[in-house]
Amino acid sequence: MTTRKLTTAQAIVEFLHNQYVEFDGKRTRFVRGFFVLFGHGNVLGLGQALEENPGEFLIVPGRNEQGMAHAAIGFAKQRLRKQIFACTSSIGPGAANMVTAAATATVNRIPILLFPGDAFAVRQPDPVLQQIEQPYDHAVTTNDAFKPVSRYWDRISRPEQAMTAMINAMRVLTSPSETGAVTICLPQDVQGEVYDFPDYFFAERVHRIERPSATSEMLQEAVHLIKAKRKPLLICGGGVRYSEAGKAFAAFAERFNIPFGETQAGKSAVSADHPLNLGGIGTTGNLAANLIAKETDVVVGVGTRLTDFTTASKTLFQNPDVDFVSINIASLDACKLDAVPVLADADRALEQLSVELEKVEYRSAYQDEISQAKQQWEAEWTRLHSLEYTGEGFVPEVPDQLDDALPEYSRELQSRLTQTRVLAELNLLLDDDAIVVGSSGSLPGCMQRMWNARKPETYNMEYGFSCMGYEICGALGVKLAEPNKEVYSFVGDGSYMMLHSELITSIQEGQKVNILLFDNNSYGCINNLEMGMGLESFGSEFRYRNAATGRTDGNLHLIDFAKSAAAYGARSYTVRTIEELREALRDAKNQTSSTLLDIKVLPKTMTGGYESWWRCGVAQTSRSERVRDASEQMISDIEHARKY
């Protein structure tokens, strides 16, 4: 057996150069590159290995460890989990910064590979700079925080351990049912230690992503249930996209005349213009999907996690005889809501199920209910598009949340723009093949309802973790995945302030992203929630502290975000009218570097709930009558939730 004397870090880099995935006969190099942020815990080990042997890797220096890992998520999500970026950080705070991103990846079932530096394995120089010392366990380091948010976690404390660690890492990263964050902790001394690695460790490996079929027993159980039902409803989840099953899904719906709703992850698998596509479903769903969902007698989920937002906290499906079928690659998801599980690849299972349903000549019993529901929503969409604050007689989407501050906001922001009108305009103005990215605040809800995605894979919404800070960083990853398309980050002012570090990276790398910043001078989504549940506005508006009251209810704290972006080198615009929005978009499209539109929109102008509900933890006792009323209503609503 021949060997190669390499450091642990050098061996890992060489191993990753030779990893490929194969899907439907197409082979792809699995690791596109590395996001790096160097410190004393990784620059002399993994940094040296990458500098010496970059191969075909694209090495991108990040600005924030969480931000660059979010970019890696955006990239892998856009590449439909068939290609990834790895990320490396130093020890301590640099590593800890990636924990949030690891959780985001794992919740969303997105593969990312993290190499946080770690404390010395030999412990001789302990405690080193940035090392946590736990008196109950000296082996614990910051990197142990990755364990609950990773699908695979390992610490390489001897060079030869790199072999089993990396093979297991690839096993998880390339598995549709197991994938998520993989964390390989690298003690800084071990990174530079040498070992005679066997040549076979560096051989080319092809990891096939298979399409497992459903068993005949699974199919027959599903068919037996569906054929007895008259009004089925499909749910298009993220698994439809990752399986590249959009065409099969649409064909299945057409063959049996079954309408379908979209989850955040499933949106853009099938065009919004499809006559059976009802649009977003659930708590942030629209009127059409939720009206049909109320009456359906069987829900067939395809590649969906069936989260509380998709099921409206298990209250959406109100037919007392409703049953569930779940097509999913993961048993964890397939068994939710006590569904009949069909454990299989989405594309393959839809084909199999179609054959079996044709044998019994199944067709749904829908007449004109689908078109009527869609017409109702189209009329509502048109109304939302027309909404503009006039200063008098304005009726917001959530009337009981309109407070006396709205005229103040309009005056201080110098704007009368509503969020719904701006979104509708953007949906009409952006190219159909432009990719939109989002994650947190009120924008995901408004976009799931209002955004009509007409081309495949043009909607990249991270809503499993709804992580503030993903929007701009994720957009960079999307641009790296789709360099020839315009990429637009939809972000609120609160999330922008929390994390926009990779805007600088996008400029540095010549990877243009367009940031559409909705500035309502508040955490508007949470302000809506607290006021809708009986609280006063508390801690969620951007205001100065009032010297007289001691509370943060003073004047609005206005921010010029356009100047902020311009200081980094982005082309920036301030938008207060629809005309300014149109002109800024035209000019931004002609730019070659990143842009930011600082769009001043009024709070309380988002979309409302449409025939849906969301369970929240409301205080069950309070001095406030409004809070007590909200609590009583919540308790009553909980009684109507399905007990699964």
C-alpha cells in the first residue's frame, strides 16, 4: 500500500478535491469552494493547505463567520443540494458565530460543511487564547455547541481520524434524508501534524443520489385512502424542488385534477400561472389555498415538513373526515399528522402513484371551486397592489393594529408607500428569471401570498429557521450559484442592521446582488404580533429613549441606509414613491456592482391572515383587558387544533 505524507489539513483538502455527486446520470464536483475567515486557530493549518493546493476551489474570504456560512446555505439551496461550499473559522468566537448558520442549514435540510478551529488536542499550552475552560470537563470547547444543530459532528484529535470523519461527512452531506450541517472540529495543532495517509483515501469518489421507489404496500395503502376521497389537495414542499420533480408534480395534479398549495420551500417548483396552483398555503398562505384547504378531505403532502405555518398550527384542514398522505424521503417527515407514509423520492413516487390511481380511474370531484377561489385571490391581489396611504380614510390590512403613530411615520419617513403595493410592483417589474431571496420579518409572509414565481428555481426563501441575517448573505451564495442571473435580496431594516457583512464580500468578489431594503423603522412583524395580542407597542420600534418617561417611546430614530451601502461601494438609491422605485430598478439593473434600494414603507401595511391562524404563547393573566381577551381567544382556538 502506497502512502502520502501530508498534514491533516492537507489531506482533508486533497480528499475534498476528489468528491463528486451523480444524480440522474449527471456528475458534478461536490465542493465548489471554501468561504474562509482566518485566525490563529486555522490560518496556519487549513489556511496553509488551501493556499498550497487550491485546485479548482473558489476561495472566498468572508467578513463574518455567520454571514459566510449563510452564503454557503444560499448556494447549496440554489444548487438543489447537489453542490456545496465549505466554511472554515478560527476557534472560540469565530467558531461560535457559525452555530446559528449550522442550525439554519439543519432545520432546512441544506448541506453545509463547517471546519471550525479548535483548542489544542495535546492540551500542553492550555488554556490557549479564546479557549473555554469548563471545570467539569476539560475536553469541552466552544465547538461542542455545534452538536445539537449538526446532522453529523466529529472532532479530529489524531491525524488518522480524518479518514473516517470525512467519509462519514460525505455520507451525511449527500444523503437526501439525512443532510444538514456537518461540523468537523479541527484542533489547531492536529491541523499541522503529519501522517502517512494511504493513497486510496484520495481516490475519486462518486456519491450517487438515488431515487428510491415506494413499496407496493405503501402505494396500495395510499391509493386505498385517496380513491375514497372526493376533494384532495396537494402540498408542494421543498422536496419537490430538491428532487427536481416540478414537472412530475404538475403532471400528477393535471391528470387527476387536484389543486395544490405551495410551502415557502416549494414555491417556484411549478409556475404560479399553472391553473391548479393556488399559491402559498397556511398561516402565511393566501385566500385561494386556504379556502380550498378548509374543505379538502385528503391532503397529499409531497416533500413537506408540515410545519406549523403550513398547517396553520394544525387548524387549517377543517373537514372532520380529512386524512393525510405524505410522500417524503425522510421518515421523520413522512409520519407527521399521522399520515399514511410513502417513503420515496418525490419524482419516483408521483410516477408510481399516478399509475396506481389510473388503474382505479380516479378523478377528483372538483367543478369550478378551484377557479372561483383563484379569482377571489386575484381580486384581492389587485386590491393590495392599489393600496396607498392617503392620510385620511386609509384602511390597513390589520385594522386593529393601526395606531396613532402612522401619520408620524408618514411624515418622518416622507413616504406614503405601502408594503403590499411595493411588493406587487416589484413582482411586475423584475424579470421572470430573476431570483428573489428572503428569510425573516413580515416579508416572507407577504411574499408567500403575493409573489408569483413564473420560472423554476427563482424563489429562495429560508423559512425553516427564519433566520435574520440570511437575506443578504444568502443572496451572495445564490449569485455564486447563478452568476448570469439578477439576484434580489428582500430584507427588512431590522435584519439589515443585524447582519449585512457579505454585501462587502459581494463587492470584493464582483458578484452583484441587489438589496431591496424595506425600511419601516421598526421590527414591524413583531410589533404587529404584540399589538395584535393586546400589548402596547413595546421595544419593537426604532425610537430614542424618552428622558421624561424612561421608555423607548421617544422620537423615531431614522437611518439613511442608502448612505451606509454607498460607503461600502454599492450603488444606492432612496425610494419614497412608485416612480422612484421604477427608476431605481431600471438603473440598478444596468449596474455591474451590488446595489441597494432603501425603500421607505409605512408600518401596518403588510398582508393580513387569510382564513388561517397561528398558535402563540399568550399570557394567561394580565392587568390588561386586551391581553386577557387575546388569551381567552387563543385558548378557544387551541381547542379546534387537531390533536396530533
